[in-house]
Amino acid sequence: MGNACGCGGGDGDQAGKAAAKEGSTKVESVVSRLSEAGNRFVMIKFFKPDSPGMVKVHETYCNYADTYTDIIFMEADATANPEAVSDLQIRNLPAFLAFKNHTEVGRYEGSDMGEVKTLIVQLLSKMDKKKKK
């Protein structure tokens, strides 16, 4: 199971927006794919494609997906999934939710990608502890 980060590479703002839209997935299919993850951590980015700054957030998220290959990265367009946004009690977009075995194990709501990296490092730390046991 690979990462579902809609990175298309490309030039400028329009390419980034197109990649963000292409990477959006109905949350039902994203959440249903959690079972395919086994014991791996899964990070899902909920976003609104036309939000200011989303291109930079998307590019950084895709870079994280390429770098931290022990975590599965996915995306879901929040505007296409209002029920999931409500069910998951997401208050701010973008939102980054981490899951393991269908259970939410971490969350950050906002566009500070340094905070997202902190969440990723916490997940990796949990993996390292399990490996040492």
C-alpha cells in the first residue's frame, strides 16, 4: 500500500492546486483503506483546495510522504466530505489526523508544517519504542 499524496510535481501555483485536487479522495475510501495499513501509522490530511497557502502546505506534505516512508500519507478534500469532518470533529483546516489500527493517535489542525513534522516525529518515536522491545 503506497502513499496517496497527490503530488504531481510541476510549475507554480496552478500545478500545485491541480495536484491537491487530484490527490483528494472521498474519506470513505481513505478510511476504508486504513485496514490495509496493518500496524502502520496513517496520516490523513483534510484540506480545502482553494484555501490560501494550500499549495505550500501540499508541497511540504508530499515531501514528508517521500521522506517518512514508514508512515502512510493520504489526503481527503474536506469540502467533498463534510460528514467526515463533522464526525471527526475537525474544527480548522487543514487538519492532519494520525491513525493506527483504525484509532486516532494524533492530530494537528492548522497550516504550520513544523507542527505536522513534530507529530510525525512523535509517531516515529512510538515506532522506535516498539522495535526496541
